[in-house]
Amino acid sequence: MAFVIAQPCTKDADCVELCPVDCIHPRRDEPDFHKAKALHIDPNVCIHCGSCFRVCGAKAVFPQEALPRKWSRHAKRNEDYFQLAARSA
């Protein structure tokens, strides 16, 4: 199971720096960083190491199986972000 970034994300990007597999986007150096409302975790790349979970000051990162119901739509939003990116590439 992957981790999911939910509503309280503040885009401080500490999680991006610590991710060992570069599965959190957009990074600060990517063109859509300033337009994005939140960061996203690619569920196909995430290795469930927990680095992002431990460092998130906004408490916006959840293991997918523990994602609060009120933010359940964010799992799909994370997936959709990477599907759209793949189609644009």
C-alpha cells in the first residue's frame, strides 16, 4: 500500500527531499509546483518506507489503508495526477 497526501498539505516539500524513490510531485523545481494545491504520491512508485509520513508537519500524509474517510477522495486524486502526467509526457 502506498501513502497518500490529503487535504492539509501545505507543500512545504520536506517530504519530497526525504523520499528515497522520488515519488512525490510536483517538486519545487517543476513548472506546476506553484499551481498545485497539494503534493501527490505516485502509488506505483511509493515503497511505503514512511519517510514522508514521519516528516510531514501538516500531518497530511497517511498510509492509504488509514486515510480518514473525509479525505478518501485524495487517494484517487494522487493516482489521477500521475496518470495525467504520463499522458502529457
